[in-house]
Amino acid sequence: MMYRAGTVLDGHALILQLCRVKNNDRVKEKVGEDQSSTKLIVRNVAFEATEKELRQLFSPFGQVKSLRLPTRFGKHIGFAFVEYVTKQETKNALQALSNLIYMGVIWYAFRGKF
């Protein structure tokens, strides 16, 4: 189920906004960690998020080669693996989606090998 900003859930209006980090050095550091990888690891993914919704969120930055939501007991466990075709697509997604607040949770995205 995908919630949109302004949707009322349990009597509370949902707000979707980007998190602005005062000191962006941490994001720049993570972007530069491993320039050779086309893979992202995304931590803190809301448990309500589905693979389809995540594909829609990641696809504007390039062609998603693969997306996995590891599961335990039939539900995903709060992180995702995303692989793009090119390094530039990966970099674009990483810069745009680091520290994103999605479904009320702040995401942490970084390059990784899996």
C-alpha cells in the first residue's frame, strides 16, 4: 500500500519531505566510497514498502537491473539491494535518495557489494 502526502492514517496526516542535512560531508563521503560499484544498499526501508513501489522510486535515475528485498517469515526486514546498469545511474540515485524520508522513515543509501 502506498501512502501519499496528505493522506490521513489513524487520524494523522502524513507528510513526505526531503531531509536537508546541514553538513553534507557525510553524503559526499559515501558517494565517493566505491566509484566502481553499480550496487546500492538501502537501510531503514519502511516495512510497508513493496518491491513495486521501490522500483517506481528508483527507476527515474536509470535502468534498475535488479532490486531485492530480503525477507524473513514472509515480510521484508527493512533493507533493500538495488543494482543499476551504469555507475552514473548509481551515483545519481545515491545523491538524490540519501537521507530521504519515505513512508515516515529516514533512508540511508550507500554503495555496496552484494
